Amino acid sequence: MHNKLRATFRQLLPFLAIGVSIVLAVGLLILSFHILVWGAIIGGILWLALQIKKYLFPQNPQPPITPSKGDETHRIIEHDQDELP
């Protein structure tokens, strides 16, 4: 009787392992889809809020800054050809 129980348990163990792995894979798949769906919902809400903010409070584009002739922020350093290595 004890040997029959041991043999049955040896035959049952691989099926239990396969069943647990299938349930684990399906559970992880459902969990990842759940995370993706909530991420898409939250991202869509944030995008919609940004679009509403842009519509209600438009930014005035600032003209690009062009340096004038008297601007001291840019310097040109000239070198003589004989001083270069």
C-alpha cells in the first residue's frame, strides 16, 4: 500500500509542477496587463491635462536671441599659422 502511494505521488508531482507554473504564468500575464492598462490610463490623463493647460494658458514664443555688434559675450581668438604645432 505504501509503495502504491509513493508511485502515485511520483506520477502526480510533475503534473502539479506544470499546473503551478501555468497558473503562475497566467497570473503574471494578467498582472502585467493590469499595470499596462493603469499606466495608459494615468498617462492619458496627464497628457489630457497638459493639452488643456496649453490651450488655456498659451506660451508666448520668445524671439531667438541674436548677439549684437557690441555684445561682449562672444570672443574670437585668432592664432598665427607659425604658432600652431
